[in-house]
Amino acid sequence: MNTDQVPFDFPDLVSNPEPRCPCLLLLDTSMSMRGPALEQLNDGVRTFKDQLSSDSMAMQRVEVATVTFGPVKTVSEFQTADHFEPVTLIATGDTPIGSAIMHGLEMIDARKRDYRAAGISYYRPWIFLITDGGPTDPWQAAAQRVHSGDNAESKAFSFFGVGVEGANMEILAKICSPSRPPLKLSGLNFRELFVWLSASLKGVSRSQVGTSVPLPHPGWASV
């Protein structure tokens, strides 16, 4: 009986049974991002869409969701790249990184349940956090979740932390898994960052589910 309900519960998954590579963008839109930083971030996300759209397989396999903070807001739910439409991000509020991560992890878990219910295989999800500040809320529980999920044993997801100029890299390093330390964005090279992200996801989407894929060098990061 449950099987009969799948087409109605997950029409997007039934109409496109390709394996999925979910990518969650956790984007800082606090007041400190106002101005050139947010303008370049908006341009970078649009570039991300354009780059994914140039690859027919990535369009069908890569799913993108966007969460902004603060306050924490789901801008777009998981959807394949061909349906993903960037919105113009506006600066407001503070920097609740802890709450944003916890919210994002719940979204990842829920999407995994959808995949399993619809019989769809999936790649290890990617979570991409971009911030120019430090948490204005408790972040320790979120850090524990990241450490327990992004490691060689669980492989529940891959968590990437990116610090824009002004970011508290010390706390960001405590949030990220020790095996995947945060990177500092060179200037406002958001476009280069999202070109790298799209190229990485294209490579993943063309691989076999469960295999490791070498990532291109992040030329957008400062040393």
C-alpha cells in the first residue's frame, strides 16, 4: 500500500529516478554582509546556477537547498539544479550560526528519508557554510553534530566552512570537522568559489554512488 503512495508523495523523485547529490547552502545574510560582500555573494550564487545548468547530468542529479541567517530562514527547499532559481539575498539581523546548522542538518535528514522512501540512491550530502562573522547564538551542539557526521566512519555528510573577511576563523575551526578545516575566502572571490563548487559537484554527480572523488584545488581560498 505504501509503495502505491510513493508517486503521490514524491512526484519529483518518481519522475526523475536519477541518484541525487544534495547540496545545502548555509549563507550569512547578517547586517555585516551588507554592501559589496552580499552583492558578490548574490552574483556567486547566480554563477553557481549557470555552471550547473551547463551540465545535463548535474542538472538532474544535483539538488540545491538554501538557508540564510539571521534570522534562520529556508529560502528554497531541495530541488534539482534545473529547477533551482537563486533569489536576491538581503542583509538583515545577526549571525545565529548554531541554529542555522541545526536547521540545515534537519533538512538533510528529512531529504534522506524522502530518498529512501522513494527508493532513490544518493551521494554523501554537501553542506556549505559561508559567514563573515562569528556565532551570536550557542554553537557547541551544532559543532558536535558536525564532528559526528563529517568523519570517515559515519560519512553522513561533508561540511565545508568558508570565512569571509571578518569571520571568526577560530570558532569556525571548532565548528568544522578536524579532518576538514575551514578555508578563508580570498577577498570577495565568491564567483570563483561557486565555480569551484559547481565543478566539484559535477564530478561527484558523474561518479558511482559511494566512491571518493578528488576535488579540484580551491584557488579562491587565501593561504
